[in-house]
Amino acid sequence: MPSRARSRRASARAFAVGAAVIAAGALAAIAACSDAGAPAGPGTPGSSIHEYPPVPFGSPPGASSAARSAAAALGRGVNLGNMLEAPTEGAWGVAVTPDIVDQVAAAGFQSVRLPVRWSNHAEANAPFTIDPAFLARVDTVVAALLGRGLTVVLNMHHYRQLDGDALDYGEVAVPAGVVDVRFVRLWEQIATHFRAYPSGLLFELYNEPHGRLDSTAWNVLAARALGAVRRTNPTRVVVIGPTSWNWAGALSALKLPNDAHLVATIHNYAPFAFTHQGAEWVSPRLPTGVTCCDPAQVAEMTGPLKVARPWADAVGYPIFVGEFGAYSTAPTASRVAFNRHMRDSMEVLGMPWHYWEFAAGFGVYDPVARTFRAELLASLLGPPAP
């Protein structure tokens, strides 16, 4: 229809403009980081962590009906990974395009988890302003996804200094004393920008906290960040996961804020020797040729789910699996079997999920051929195995 054609052309122009400005925005942010010198003066707003006291935590009241509805709406989802959480969009080989948004929706996924590396696109010193061009780019992507009827989980991903990790290529360190307040201040800006968006947009405070963010530190920092979000988004559903890379075994140490509008999350890549075989970033590199799924592997896969389900029931909050998947160097038939086992196990336990990920190393979609890898897609969204 003509109106649909105009809409798609406008969408394509918006995405093109976003892609054009993002490089300049990234360079501006990196330049700001390179100016990291003396901390801002005490009168600079947002310069002190004490401006963001933690909300009470440790005695959560249980989830609101809105939080439970939001979790249910996630259903079967996918991560748009290796795109906006790369040091700059496209640096890891894929970018968010109108075609990708269209294909996610057309495939039948109900939701998208959108990883974003905000820390690479903001000033090094207070008030830690996010590059407006990058913020506009993320806004364009979120609006496009919501416009296709998808529920969206917008997160903060790969703030390397926050975890105490080595920086990626293209990153510049900020003063150590501002890392935590910068994290909270970034969330204050994100929340303010998206405050008028519909309830189909969820915020996820941080992907896979670990390292310097042990459970004690993370419980307090998450409560500070939630307080910053609640200044402008009093009822927005917010996702919080445990430390140790969102490992289910760390749920027992997670002290949720005393807030009803929350959803919990875990990640599950067990058995790691299968899911990460041949992955270039794992050292030493794991041998390839590992198949799946024998009874011992199935027990390893489902073990974290069986830890998470009773924890969620006890605290009274829904929980979803924000990441699972097997790398492309694993045998395809075993990847299909793994996905089916995981999908069925999560859904039997009432856990929505997001597959990692759409169009890169784990991808269910081939962005060059512009077609789905049919067996993988069927393992996620197709009918149950006979």
C-alpha cells in the first residue's frame, strides 16, 4: 500500500541518518573520554554517588500485575547482539537495519532484547552527558521495534570498567573514582529520554555484572540505579539479574529492591564446552566437534533453570532467560537439538526467553544472504519435535 511504502522509505532514511551520525558521535564521545583529567568540581550536578542514594532493598514485596504481564509479553524473543553494544555500531560486522527489524517481526519473535554500550558514547566527567547523536540512534531503533509490535528490553551492556575488565579496542578509560556514579547518571539520562515511551519498553539495568561487581556491590549499585530511573519512570518495568554473569547460582545473593515493578533474569550457556566450542574469545580455545545432547548435558542445561524457578517463586517475581545459544562452530544438528531442549525446558517452567543472537556468530539469520537459517529458526519457533 502507498502509505506503507512511504513509512518504509521514512524508516530507511531514519536508519541511514542514524548510521551516518553514529561514527561522528562515537568519535566525539571517545574524544571526551580522552580529556579525562581532574574530576568535576563538587558543585557539578551528577558528580557524586551520594546524589543517588540506594532505594530500600532486601525485602521486595512481590511483582505487580504489570510486571507479570510484561514478563509474559516477552514470550519467545531474540537478542540484537553484536550491533549497538559493539564499541561503535558495525565494528563487529553487523548493524541494525530496517531489514533486520522487519525480519525479526516477520519471523514471529515476540520481543527483542537490545544490548547497548552506552559507556562508549558519553562524557568522561560529570555530568557524563550521552552523545545526542547516539541517543537519537538508539531511539530510532527502539521506536522501529515497538512500531512492529515487539516488546523491547533496553539494557546497558559492556561497561568494561564497571566490571573491572580490560577495555576493548576503541575504548578509553575514565577516572576510576567516577565509574559507579557515571553508571547511575547514564541511567538517569536514559530513563529521562524514554520516559514517555509505552509500557512495552522495559529497562534492564546491566548485562552480566561480575568482577568488581560482587553481590554486595551490585545489590547497592542496582538500588542506586533503580532510584535514578524511578525519578522519571515510577512504574516502568525494570529487569535485574544476579552477579557472576547472570548465573542462576548467584540468585541467592541477589537482594532485589523493595519495588513491585521488577522482573528478574538469568543467562544460561551450559554446557559451556558445547556452546562455546571454537569461540575465538575463549582462551584457551575449546575444541570443536562436541555434540549435544546426551543425558548428562541435558542435566547440565536444565540445572540452572531448576535453580531459578523455585527462587523466583519464593521471592514472588517472574524470571526470564535473557541469553542462551550455541556458537556457529558447533555442529548444526546439535545446535538444533540444544535449542529445542532449552526452549521446551524453559517453557515448561514458564520462563520467557531471548536467544543469543540474531545475525552474528550465533545468528539465526544470515545478513549476507538475507535469509533465515531454517533449521535454527524452526528449533526456536517451529512446532515441537515429534
